[in-house]
Amino acid sequence: MVLTGVAARRPDRVTRAAALRWAAWLAGGLALAAAMVLASAIAFGLVAGPPSRELTLTIPRGTAALVAAGGAAPGLPTQVGYWGGDALVVRNDDVVAHRLGAWTVEPGKALRVPVQGAGASSFVCSFHPGGRLTLADGDPIVGWMILATVLLGVPFGLTFGAIATVMPRLDGPGSVGTGGRAGDA
């Protein structure tokens, strides 16, 4: 039995070469997707994040009495999402002073705290029954960019690899493509 074509080559070399080609196509697809996702994020202004804003929490009148009785003041979240550069403004409409971390907010006054850094911070506070207010970083753009790159890059790479594998076979001797000679048909 005489082996010809691909079968005549050593199978381990064919497998290794094919694997390297597919890995290169996948890497190329991921690079293309990463460039597309980054360009889109820059074009839509997502990389810099939204403009700085003030997040206002208003402590309503009677909050201290509600908390002392084990209740919660309506409209006061226990967690606030922020972007770097935002500021948390705590306005005290209650008749008693309230604490947020190291700060005290007197009745009828407001406290403005600039929010910096990434991650979550938890502050002791007197206006929640649980005694804590959590500030959570609301900047999920990096995670979404990585996810979008993988979800786009793998199909791109597989598609490019499939096209690169099939096209030479369509253009072989005797085919209608440019690889065949006119007299081969």
C-alpha cells in the first residue's frame, strides 16, 4: 500500500503544525476582537468613565427614632455604587446628628465626601439599623471588555482558521479556482 498526500507525511508533524496554525488564528482573532472592543469603548467614551457626579443621600426627619426602634428609614440604601471622582453628599434633615465613618453630620447640614479608589468601602453609620453603609465601585467596564474580547475573538479566530484551511483545498489542481490549469479539467 502506497501512501500519498497528507497520509504520506508524519501524522505527529501534521498534528503539531495544524495545532500551531489554529493557535495562531485564535490569537489573531482575539487580537482583532480586543482592538475592536477597545476602539468601541474609546469611541463611546466608556474608557474614561462618566463625568463626576454627586451622589446624594438625604437622611429624613425621624430616622434616629426609627433606627432606635429597629426600623429602617425609607429611601436610604445600604449600598451605593460610584465611579472614581464621584462625591457622596449626606444631607441630614433629621433633628439629631448622624455619623458616617469619622464624620458627623449635624441636623440641617450636609457632608460632602470625595470618593476615590477602586473596590468597596464600608462605613459605620448611624442612619441604618445595621449600622453600615457600603460604597461599591461601579466601574465594570474592564470586566465587560475582557468578556466581549473572548466572546468575539474565539469565533473570529475559528472562522479565520476554517477559511484558511478550506480555501487552499478549493483552489487545488483541477478546480475552477486560479490554482488549476485550463487543460486539467
